[in-house]
Amino acid sequence: MSSATSNHPTRKPTADEQSIIDRVLLLYQCKPSEHAYSIYADDAVFHDPVSIAQGKKSIMSQFNGMPKIFERSDTVKCDVLDHDGSSAASAGAGTGAAAAGTTTDLKLDLTQHYVFKVGGAEKTLNSLVTLKRDAQGLVKQHDEEWDHKKNTTGDDGFFGKINELRKKFMASVIDSTVTSDPSKV
């Protein structure tokens, strides 16, 4: 297991947050479904060190591709981080997202154990997962930072811009080769 786990205090999720977490974990566990994807806004963005998927259908293709690579993926740990402004009281105490026009962040300290289909190799990865939700409670931004290291973007200079372009290209390759329909996975 990675040693890059969070130093932030944790808290219990609200009922609303637990519903979101349960569906996100299904995706990480290689169990995509329409129900799991119902948490995403149509214009949502997923960003990890491999790709930047823009739009719900692209996100669906990214996660639908995981069962093609992994024999299985098991959740070892998933803690809700109690970061500034994310306490249950400020998150709406389980009644949905924040007030109209605002977003709420849900930060998870997630450890997944992956078993690859080819060669049986195994990898345990700890990530900081940030889910930014809109006023309707839908996920607008899903960021996964491996070992809690910030994802690079075009804002990080020349090499950040090259890396961002590579990630968008990778997402487009996956979009063109993996269906966004979870019933066909």
C-alpha cells in the first residue's frame, strides 16, 4: 500500500454523501452501471494522471474500460476527509448539495487494490478523490490524484500543457474504443 495517505481528519459521510460514495466505489470496483453513472452531470469532467475525460459519456467510457484491464479491483479503504468547509453541517447535513449556485466538495482518501487480467500483476494505489457537486447534487468535477500528488495541467507551464494534451488524447482514444454503455461491458 502507498504511504501517501492523507493527514487530514476524517468524518462520517452524510446519507446523501454515502449514496454518492457507494456509486463511485462501484465504478472503481469495475462494476459500472447506469445507476452508478447517474451521479454525474452531462458536462462533468474526470481528471486523473492518465486522462482528462470531458462529458458524462467520456467518463463512462473511461470507467467501462477498467474491466477490460483488471480482473478485479477491491476497495481497501475509503475515508471521507473533513477538510475546510466540508463538515456535514456545511454540506447540507445530507439534504443534497449546497445552496443554489454553489458547489460542495467531497474529498475521499481512497485505497484500491487492482489485479490485472494479463500476468496477474497486482497494484495497491492510494488516491485523493475530489468530487465537486453542483446545486442539484450532481458531480461536475471528479479528480483523482494518485498518492495525493496534484494532477498537472496547462497551468503548470510548458510540460504541464504537453501532459494535459496527452491526457485529453488518451481519453479520446478510450472514447473511440470503449463503449459508454455499461450494459455492454
